[in-house]
Amino acid sequence: MRLLVLVCAFACNVAVLLPFGLSVLRARLRGGQHRRFAPVDPHSIEEARPSPRPVIPPSSKRQRPPEKPTASPVLKAFDGSLINKSDYLRHLGQLSRQNKVIFVHVPKTGGSTIEDSRLFADANKFHNTKGHSEAVVLRELAPNFRSFTMVRHPCERFVSAWTYVHTTDAPEPERQWYREHFGRGKLPTYAASNFFGSDTFFSFLHFMPQHKFVFFPNKTFGVDLLLCQDNWTRSVERLREYLKPVRVPAEIERKRTLHTTHSKCSELPNKTRQRIEKAYALDMCIFYPTGAPTACDGLSVQELTVRYRNCTLHGPTN
């Protein structure tokens, strides 16, 4: 009897609660979508998301515009004027902005001692200071700089160049060219050959006539001071006076020592010496004429200009 009463009570409760439960279920399913969670405001998600970079509040101070890069001076010239790095980048060869000087390096005249000295240490940091450039090229780069050069007796210079091409440690292709054009014979034999003094012979840098390096196309002497390798001590004294207040480096002051030993013109047969001097007749006429002041005697720009014109008009034309 008690069991029957309990069953009737359970059935009554289900009948009462069932409509309420179905109404809740219908409310959840309204709209045909099943929403497991309550709707979320998308703005709340963005606010909770960390910023990709720190947010810096704007400053109340006025921001200074970035400064434009300027070419700052790297050093001063001997006279106190400022030098910019960009000035060096336009240059080449033996040209010092610190000392405001140009050296025209004629091959085989002892110029390596000068170009390797501290006289061009400032330029050596920015561009190559070796090689051989004509006066007109260097003067166009720095027309207001002082300039000097050095020449050598043509016969002595040729002997030095001859020794160079037969003893150089240059790359093999260059040495092969020397062997093809200069052979392995004796200097007197070569000087007597038809190749000696030819256009191909003079096209080789170390055998080019010296006047081609130091005169302008209008036949005026293109350098302020002419020195001679034949009297090194006197040439250094003159250079010292010319460059004041710039000092001549000690490595130039010291007596030069040759890295190779070779014969002198005085040891050559007279016929060979005469043939060499004839091949370089214009250099002989300008720099080492017989019975007149030579390059070692302090010739002026005007004197050298007149000589060049006279030698080309009335003398040799090579």
C-alpha cells in the first residue's frame, strides 16, 4: 500500500515540472542556434589582448627633428685650413692635402723613396699614393698646391730600368712580356738592336721619356720645383727650403740605398752610351744639355719652358 502511494507522488511531481523544463529548453533553442556560452562583447576581447609594442604616452615637449649628417673635418692642413674626408676621395697618386703638395713621380728616378714617406701619410689612408701620373692630371686635382718632381740622367735611368725588367719579381705575365721584348742578352747588344728606341719600346712605362710626365700639352713646364736624382743631397736641401714650414721626413733626408746593384753609364762602351743618349735626345736637350745648366742646377719654370720650345723647334723631336 505504501509503495503505491510513493509511485503516485513521483508521477505528480514529474507532471508539474515537465512543462517548466520544456519551456526553458525552448528558450535556449529559439532562433535555431545552439549557444553553449553567453554572447561575448568583441571590444572586451580587444581590450584584454596585449599590445604588440609598449604604448608610450605622447610627450608634452616638442620633438627635435633629426640632424642631417655632415662631412666633418678629419684633420687640418699645415696652414690651419680644415680638410674634409670627401676631398681625399676625389684624389689619387702623390697628393697630400695636409701638406698641400704634389709630387710628380717620373719612373726610375728614385721617387719611390718620396711617395713611401710620411710626406703623403695623410693621403695614404684614403687612396693609393703609388704609381706614375702626369703633371697635368695631378695639377687639375689641386691647382693651388705646391708641386715638385725629380728627373735623372737619361743614360743612368735607362740602365736602372733595364736592371728592373730583368730582376723584378712582378707577376709572370708581366715578366713574360719583358722576356719577349727585352730578351736575356747584354745591355749593349740590346741597345744596338732595331727594337731599342722604337714606338713599342717607348710605350713601356719605365722607358718613356721623362719630359712626357712633367710638361703640359701647351709645352709649359707643369711643376714648380725641379730636382735631380743625380745629386740627391742637394735636391733634398732644396726641397727642404721649398716646403717650409712643412718638414721633409727623415726617411727622405737619409741617404738612399739601392736594393739592386747595376752598372753605371760610365762602365758602358762609348758607342752604347751615345746610342742611349740619342734615343732620349729631347730629355738630354731639356734636362742635361752639354755646356749649359742642367736639372741639378735649379732651373726655373720659365727656363724649362723656353728650353722645351727651343729643343722641339731646333733640336730633337722624340
